[in-house]
Amino acid sequence: MEREEWYRLRNDRMNRVDDVNLAQSTKRSIGVVISPEHLDHYSIQIMSYMSLNMLSRWCPSFTIDLPDENQCIIPGFRNRTLKEVALELVQRNDPFGEFTVNSILPSDYNIVLYIGECSHAEGSNMIWIDAEGWLAGYGQNMYSNLNKRNKNNKNPIGPSFAACLGVSEVLKRHLGLQVSESFIRWYSIYDLQSDSNHVTLSNPPISRLLEVGTLHQIGCGAVGSSLDLLFSFLNIKGNIHLIDYDSVSVPNTASSMVFTAKDGLEEIDKVDSCYSFLEKVDGLIPYPHKCDYGTFIKKHDLLNDYPDIVLCLANEKNIWSTIQHNYPPLVLHATTSPNWGVNLGRHIPFQDWCIVCRFGIDEYETIPVCSQAKVDSGGEKEEILGILPFLSTAGAILILSEILRSRIDGYCLTKDNFVQFSFKDTNVGFIKLKLSRNENCTVCNNQTKEEYSFLRRQISYNQIHKGE
């Protein structure tokens, strides 16, 4: 494939997002400075990896300022230097990209992203990001130091979200959009609070070994595959069924943090690409299924192997009805919007709205037994929506944060079940809502607790309902 055709296809879905036109944007020189301080810390390396991963999904040329000798400590990439991992990553994402490693003089670049402790990152062209644990911060001109750094904090959520914030700011400046001239913002993804001072925010430790039970991941696209990358960063134990019937195409490489240029050109199965990351995780057993969820349900014995959590990360073939007709114990979903937004929804039986309350129901035929379902796809073509790399990543981060919270100390967000965040106006912060069941829902209003009784042996159900 020729260079021009590659970028036309890859950028197509990004150009569907409001105010984004990469073909007509003014070319600006971009530099990424990875601070040499604390470069042996997990949080700094995750920030670096995720920032370069997202940046190389849309920007074909930038310079990286990165020391040569530091070993990579990210799971799956050990016994190599961080520089080697970084260069291989960006080159795999964009075969035509012009990426160099060199010392950066900020005045020589239009936009500079500083990663890590950068107290000297001042100027209208400079953005900094920093993070640890559940905390993610970024700003311009004013730097906010982390008071204490824990080298061994192995939580990827804050560092990954900080990377989303930083790359979104770089893109705004690249597109010439209006941005704040001077600011500091910190977020805790644990309880979705924000402040200009991270000291006020929650940052509890996570377990060194996280048991997640059995997960049904419905969809291995932009959000699903990015979630699988985050899973690979953790010491995690459980079973995950990867369910998707589609293959990777070149446009998919813009929004997924897993799919490479080669994956898109060779059109490999999405489940296989995700499986290749998860099979490296010692305690997590992935099962790839190239099919839709209705077909998976027909073939799978749910009564004896019921999921603890269902992740709804797809929207084809009336997936929501299939999920809800099979009595899900807990459903999490994440969606993105063309207006630079990301949404997270949670569905606990009899406590929250159900997944059909959220998305509605079309023509549906089913035998309401947990191991059987028929789905009418309606024959409609899937609508192609715009998406940006940091939106799909942020959706994956919010899904992972809910999973981790459910395993730490019950749910810290028992009241709110819907979250919105806009990367266009981060001053607003996280908007949290409690959305009630739809009185007209034809599915959950006809389901009873007696029908859910067989789920009481499930970990997540007992945790959430506290022995009800």
C-alpha cells in the first residue's frame, strides 16, 4: 500500500470527529521528552509507552528525547531497553512514520510533551503529564510535584489516563483549537474526583494479584483491544472469553492500542490480536471465539460456567437484548462520542438500569433460557462513527477501573452508574449520574430475583448485593 493511501484509510475515522481534519491541519513539529528522573518507575514507563502508542496512531512525525540505557520493566517487554521498545512500538504502528530519537531543545519545536517530573516545563508550547496509581495530572506553565513516588506501584490506570490527557492536548494544539494558556489539573480515577492539588485526591493501593473471575468481553475493537493491553500490564488471575467475529482493517489501527499496521494490512482476526497480548499474562486464561455473542451463548454452557462480569464493548446484532435475556450478574459498557467524549455505564440487577434500558430493543426472538438465544440482526449496515485513540483508551481505562474497584472493597461508586468525560472541556471533570430503570423496558421489568437465584454462588453478585 502506498503512503498516501495508508494515511487516507487510517485517518478516515479520526476525521469524522468534530473539528478534526488531519489532512488539512497545519504541520507542526512535535517533541516528546521523557524525564530521566525516576525512569525506572513503573508509572513513568507506562505513561511513556501509552503516550507514544497513542501519538503514533495519528501523528506521522515526531522526535523522542529518551535515555539509551534504561531497562524496560513493563510486563511483556522485559530484558529490553525502554528505547528499543519505544522505537519498535511507533514503527509497528506506522510503517511510513518519521520517528527519531534525539536531544530536544524546546524552542526548536512547536509542541513539546513532557512525561514525568519536569519542573522546568514552562512555555506556551509545552505540556506536562505525571501520574501514579489512580492519580493522573497534566498542565501547562505550572508544574505540580508528586509529594512521594512509589517505584513499585503497579497500577496502570493513572499513568494511562495521564497519557490520554497529554496526547489530547497535543492534538488540540496540532489542529489549532483553542486551549488554556496556563493550568494544572489532577484526577483520581478511583472516585472520579478532580482538583488542582493531587494531595486531596484518593489513591488507595491495589492488590498485587487481582482475581477477576470469569469475564465475557463482547467486542475486541477499539475499546476492547485497548482494555486487553491494559490487562497485560497487570498481575491478574481469571478467565476471559474474547468474543468478536470481525477482522482488523487499516482504519482500526487508528483507535486500538493493540492493532499494528501489519494486523490491518493482513486483516487478521481481532480476537487473535487480543489473544496474543493476554496469553503472556501468567494467571489470566484467554479463550478466543470468532463469532457474535448470540452464537457464543448457544454453544456455551452458562449454567455451569457463568460470567462474573459481562463487558459490552460492541453494538452489532442487537447485542444488548442478548445480554439482558441471559440474566447478566453485572454488565459494564463504554462508548465514545464524535464530540471528544467518553461514557461509562454500569448495570447491576435490580439496583441499576439494565443494558436494554440504556440502548433499547429492536425485533428480538429468544427462548429465555440462559444457554439459548436467537438474535435478529435486522440486516442493517453498521454505522461508521468517528473515534480518536485517546477516547477508546479512556473508555478501556474506565472499564478497568470499575473491575478493579469491584475487587478491592466492594463498589466505591454504589450510587452512580453512568459517567461522562469530555476531552474537549476537561475543566468540567467527570460527570456522574444515577440513572434509573426504564419503566417501559420489556426485559428487566419481567425478570425477577427468583430467576437470578442461581447466580448467588457468583462472586460479583454476592459482593454487590452483600448477601441480599
